[in-house]
Amino acid sequence: MSQTATTHEFQAEVRQVLDIVIHSLYTDREIFIRELVSNAADALEKMRLTQLTEKEIHEPQAELKISISSDETAGTITLADSGIGMSREELTQNLGTIAHSGSKAFAAALKNAGKSKDATLIGQFGVGFYSAFMVAEEVKVFTRDWRPGGQSLCWTSTGSGTYSIEEVPEQNRGCRIVIKLKEDARDFAKANTLRRIINQYSNFIAFPLELNAERLNTVEAIWLKPREEISAEQYESFYQFAAKAFDKPSYHLHFQADAPLVINALIFLPSQNQELFGMGQMEPGVALYCKKVLIDPHPPKLLPEWLRFARGVIDSEDLPLNISRESMQDSSLVRKLGEVVTKRLLKFLDKEAQDNPDSYLEFYAKFSRFFKEGIVTDFANRDAIAKLLRFDSSLCEVGKPCSLQDYAKRMPSTQECIYYQTGPSRSAIESGPYLEAFKAKGFEVLFLHEPMDEYVINSLGEFEGKRLLSVNSPEVDLGDLEQGGEALDETTLAQLNEWLKTELGETVEEVRGSKRLLGAPVLAITPEGGLTPQMRQMMRAMKPDEVPQVKVILEINPSHDLVRKLEQTRQTNPQLAALMGAQLLDNALLSAGLLDEPQRMVSRLEKLMANLPT
Ligand code: ADP
């Protein structure tokens, strides 16, 4: 080691990633090429932007390109780029630490992947550089950054705990990464192997790429070509390139428009939801171009935020070429572009969902949260997004959720509102007391299973002019139902209600006879302005100390055997009747998802059982 060399320890997070990379990833090792090429392309892209704003640049004439070469005898691969390079601080910062939760999420995703140990994921977690250590005995990064007067440096590591940085003789601007291959990875130094890998993964790189001085890629803006000239494979590999992904896209929308703006757009929707890996929010992934020139790879305000899972390119001739990323965000032109593309995308998805419902459901199952987020946050597109929502319901087949449009079409003319019930599962809802009256009326009920659904439905408020109403709302009015059986007379019912109200205390705001109970004896309704069960659940998760006492309207079925029995017992054995009443209330709260302390039922049930005839 020369005198200027300094040795540094990797940050713990990096050590963790390196440990996984070196000791447990044996398949898909070839992806390290893609990761390093992609880093080189990023560095070139940053160089291009720097040239637009900075006057003083080291080697301003250097061509922006990537050169790869290999030496089979020595077992080395060299990747050189003329990008921005790295200063000493940047080397330590970028190749010695990981600033975000990337390594944790990567480790978790690998664990989830089980035996398959899917190394191809690595780039998505912002730790792609370290994939070189899958094949390398040693990695050297020679670099000279773009600033005038910068140093030429060499970063070296074997991946085991430490790296060193030393000053070296003058280098070309950019980075030159030299990989000394492990014995079992020497195949990668073969020119044919390298050519195959580069063609497979890096064909769409926007800068010239040479292998042993031979030009490999054709820089092609496929979004500007007519659709008929692009094969399914080309679309797929462009998606994988643009999204740095390995899944197949679920959908692609490729269109050209001339009015109101000239737009060439190629938008992909993935088949894997990266946010499910616990990586936090994705960055927006539809890049903005003007006549093939990249303006911003992740423009934050081009598409609405909920569409951040979309990938691809929007290219418009109408944008001024010199638009800066900052002014871009406030540009009304950019907003307009985004609006046009969003509308087209929503329309396209609606059509796809109708033409190929099964594939849409498969896609929706993974991405529904984004659409629900859209309902809450994207007012301008709310109605169009609502058409894309799917819900389980009392009339649709298990596993085949339906759209609000389907629901609206099935509504009998006597039905005014769209009804929904929240509950963890279909069986939980079906065994509860709420559904039967709606069934008897022939009214469909949507089943909302996700905690956020109620909030989403409340934000939506109505669909095609029809109000969305919860089955446990006090506003539900189903008119008179044929309840059958002998009912308690009105006076007796009024007395029973009043007695119950006194016995049941604080939890009950009102006890009243029900018009919507058939087979069940009682049910609980959330009073006007009260917290619904879902709101309580959310509150319990966030502010457990502030959850208020449950308050419900208890409705009783005057024709039900148990209710008549309760009335008789009240006359002969009020103490036992009080136990029965309390138990009936708890049953209703349980069905409503409002029972906070189920344990209290145990001793009461034991007392009730003790009263059974022997
Ligand atoms: P990511 O590229 O997702 O940030 P990596 O682990 O692949 O994660 O790279 C870490 C960082 O190292 C990059 O963000 C970049 O700043 C720097 N880097 C990597 N390769 C190069 C290169 N060829 N030229 C300049 N900087 C580079």
C-alpha cells in the first residue's frame, strides 16, 4: 500500500449487505453487469446535466460513453465511464455507507423470497454497486471527479469489512471499475458472455456502450416509433431497462397525440408492487423527455402522486429544451401533460378491466392501495378512479370482486343508495345480523375488508349520483319488512325498551324496536356523528388513550323468540333478565366489531348457564 492510502471500515448496514451478497447469492450473478452499467449511465446523465449549468469542467470534450473490456487470462473486467466521477468524500459516502433503509429492505425481501434468493432484486434497493462482490475477489474503483483541480483516487476492497482509498496518477474523468474475478466466476471475462449479458440488460442505455472497442447498443427512443414496429419482447425489455426491474409489465400504454399538446408516451404498469417489500414510498418512475433528451428521470409533479408505481416515458416537443428541473415542477405545461396522460391511462385501464377482467383482477389485487389512495388524494380524477375499484359483495362470487358500475347496474329501481358493510371477512359479515334485511329486499351490499376502505368510501361519498351508505348507519331506511311470528305489542315493547336502556347504562344511547331484523334478535347501530367501528380501530392504533366509550343504538326484534322470552323473564326474574339483556348487547357489539373486552362475557355466560333447567 502506498503512503497516501487510508483504510476505512464499512458502515454496519453495508457490511450486512456485503455479507448477504458474498455468502448467500449464487444465482443470477450476471446482474452485477447491469447494476454497474446502470450506475455508469446515471453518472453520465449527471455529467450531461452538470455541463448545462457549470462553466468549469474537467475534460469538457470527453465523449459521454461507457467502455467495457475484459482480460480472460488475468480474469478481470474493466468498466469505464466518463461521468461525474467521485471526490474522496463522495467515495466514502457513496461506496462506504447506505443513507436509507435500503439494506434492511433488501435483506427482508430476500428472506421473503425464501430459497430462491432472488439476487435480481438488488438494484431496486439502492445497493446495486455491492452486487460486484458476488463475483469479485477484489474491486478497484479508479476515479477522477468533474471539478477542476480534483484528485485522482483509487478505492479498493475485497468486501470484507474494510476498504482503502489512495491517491493515484492522473486518471480520465469519471470512473473505471476493475473487477478481479473469483476463481468460479472467471467465465464472465469471456467476451461472448459479456456481450450476451449486455445485450440482454443494457440495450436501451442512452449513451454509447462499447465492449472491447466495439459499439454494442443502438440508442433508440422506442417511444417515438409507431406501435406496429415494436414487438412484445421489445416492449418488455424496454420496461425492464426503464424500470430497472425484472418482472413483466402488467400493462403498457403507448400513444401519440397532437392536440392539445404533442405527446409521445409509453407508460408501463408493473406486475410487482415494490412498496409491499417494506421499502417505503417509491419514487415517481415516469421520466420526462423533450425530443429524446431526458429532462428529469423522476419528475415529482408530472403524474399524480398515487401513480408513482407507473414506469416509462413521456416525451413532448412542446417543452422548452432548457427547462430546468425546478421550473419544471411549477410549469403549467408539465401539469397539462400529466393531466392528459393520466386521463388516457385511466380510460385505458377501465377498458382493459372490462375486456379482460381476470387479468385486471390479478393486477388490482396487488395495486389496489394506489387506486384507493387516488380516491382520497386526487380529486380531479376521483370519478374515473372509482370505476377501477373492486369490492367483494353479497352478490358477487367469492374471489371475483365487482365494480361500483356493476353494482349500480344491478340496483332495483326501489333502491336509492349503494350499501356497504365493513368487516374482516366475508363469513364474519354474512354471519352478522345486518345483511338479512338487505337480502330480503334484494339489495346488494358491498363488503369492505381492508381497514382503509371505509375512509376511502367516505371520501368518495357517492358514485354516479348514488350515495354510499353504511348498513349500520342510522339513516338506513328499508321501509317495512315482513318479520313474521308474533310480535310484542307496542306498549310492552316500549316498556321493555325503557327497562333495557336503564339496565344497559352508558353504552346504549337508545333502545328501540327494529324494522330491519328478521332472523336475529338484536343489532347495534352507530348513532349520528358517532365513531364507526373502523374509525375506532384506527384511533386505537394511533391514540389508544383517547378512544371514547362505545355508544350505540340497540335495535331489538319484537318478533324474535329470545326477545319475547326476555320480556317474560323480566316479569318473573328481573335479575336473570338483566343478564340476558347484557349478553344480547354484547352479542350485538361483537357483530358490529365494537366489543372491547370479550372476556367479560365469560362469567356472565356461566351465570346464565347455571340457570338452565336440569
Ligand atoms: P444507487 O445507484 O441505487 O444509488 P449503488 O450502490 O449502485 O446505489 O451506488 C451507490 C452510489 O455510488 C450511487 O448513488 C452513486 O452516487 C455512486 N456511484 C456508483 N457508481 C458510480 C459511477 N460509475 N460514477 C459515479 N458515481 C457512482
